[in-house]
Amino acid sequence: MRTILLERVLHKGEKRVKLIFDYDAHILNILNTVPGIAWSSSMNCWHIPFKKTYVKDLEFIFSDRAKLVDRSSMQRRTLDGNLGVDHSEALNKYYRFLCNRRYSEQTIKNYTHRVRSFLLYYDDKQIDNITNEDIQYYNYECLIKRRLSYVVQNQFLTSLGLFLKTVSVNKLDVASIERAKRKRKLPTVYSKSEVERIINATHNQKHKMMLHLVYACGLRRGEVGNLLLEDINAERKVMMVRKAKGGKDRLVPISEKIISALRLYYKSYRPKLYVFETDPGKAYLGETVYKVFKRALEKSGIKKKAGIHSLRHSYATHLLENGTDLRYIQTILGHRSSKTTEIYTHVSTHDISKINSPADDLDI
């Protein structure tokens, strides 16, 4: 049975009642019979005129077809403050679980942050007493209402589901909470001349080599920062990318031209352990690599705004346009699914640019 959360609000100077629920065509059909029903883009929900009997009226309309939960009497919650002892212990247990399962450092950081925010919101409630309605309400108030991305919303549901399985006897069906529909957004791709302008925009030899390698081997920003000297095999013309996304290693090809450029770079900087070091033996953080790219992009004068990951997208697209088989590109990039790699077929202009517009045949 679907749950509908109710909350009294003042909308455009008028008392209204918000109806918060996961999409359900049957519920919408019933709501269409309610006088004064309206959709609000600013609140991102349906709402009806306020009446003192609104709960009873809706209970009569829905009967046993939906569960109604009135949230209007709840105290306003915030994401400020510190966790209580019980919640802190539970979060620490969850952190240890993620570490023992060898989740990546970034995943652990993201998952614990999402769960911590949720626990702060319900700081007065025992974890075993948390309900699906609590999750649904938080999902709406703190994620959807604040227009956070679908990535954040889905990450929250995944991390919370794993948290509850780890620390609670409460068998909630988190999977029943509707996830955000993933939007299909094509990646930003630079032309070869634009890539050249970005790389040449920086006069720092280390930064220039760093960006050159990101593009030349299709690396992620964290991968180039953690690259060890021993990972480059000049004789075999390959490079080992260790503990990449998903904790997997992969081999990527590296050209003689790049190897020669790396040799010149090495003679100038003499790194000890990592290819790129902030201090002897200390690797570059992914965030620092990102800042290097943003400065170079700004200096280049290119108006296409994107992150350093766009160099990886450009590398893959240019490989495809040069005739490289999609299966090889998938292996080089370390994609688990071929569907992830196939997105580059939608941004490649190799075949599209050859299509003649019928407008060219007009005598204008």
C-alpha cells in the first residue's frame, strides 16, 4: 500500500496541504477528483486547499487504497548539531563495516556523510524505530525540495539501505522508496585543437605533463595523482592503473611520444615515488589535479565549461573516431559495462559530420 505524507503550508498567501508520495498513476487518478487540487513547481508536489477536516476527507476518498500520515504536527528539524551517543556508535560501526569491505575512500566518505545527515535529522528517534515514512519525508524535504541531483538522491538511498542492514534489526524495505530517474546527459567533448590549447595554456612543466597524461591515457583525476613511477613500463609501452574505480587494476597503452615527454619531465623534477608529487614521496590529491585543469581551461579562453573528466571523455571519443573498436575502449577506460562506453557513439562526429542536410539542395 502506498503512503501519502500530508503537511500544512502557506503557499502564495493561502493555506494549503501538501501531498507527498512516490509516483503512482492510481493515486493521481483519485486525486484528480479532489476539488482545488494543483501542482506546484516551487514545492515540487501536489497540494489541495486547507480544511480542518482535510485528513478525514482524504481518508474517506482513499479508503484502504493508501496510507495517510499527517506530518504537520511534527517539530521542524534541521541538519545542525552533533550526533547522540547511540547514533555515533551506529555510524562508527557502519564506518568499520565499509572499511572491512574495502570500499574506496571516497565511497566511504560519501556514504557516511549521507547517513550522518539523515541521523541528525532524526536525532530524537531510535534507529530501530525509523520507518519508511521517515525516509520518504527526509528524501522529499532535504533532497528533492532542495533540488539536489538524482545522483545524491540515489546515493542516499543506497547508503542508508546498507546502513540499516548493518546496524539495525529493523527490516525496512528501503528499495520501495522511489529512486530518481537518471537523466541521460551527454558528456562534454573537446576537439583535438581545444585539448591542445588547454594543455599548452599552462607553462608549469609538471602541470602540463599531468594534463597531457590525463588526455593521452584517459585517466581519472585520482588515477593520475596516485600514479607510481614503477607503474610505467616504457619497454612494453603500457601503464598500470592501480586500484581504480571499483578497486580494479587495468593496463592502458602509452605512446613513445608520451614516454619521451615523461623522461624530460623526470629529469627536471626527479620525483621519488609518485610520477607527480607535491613534496618528495607525497602524491597529488584528485582535487588539486582538478584545480590545475580549471586554471588551464580559464587561461585557454575556451568557453565550454566542464571538469577534468572531459579530457577522458575526449580521449575516448577521439579513439572511437580514429576507428578503435568499442570493446578496446571499454577495456582501456575500465568500464564494467559496455553500455557505459556506448555513450561515446552519441557524441562522436565521425559519421554524423558526413550527413548532408536536405536544406543544401534548396535553391535559396
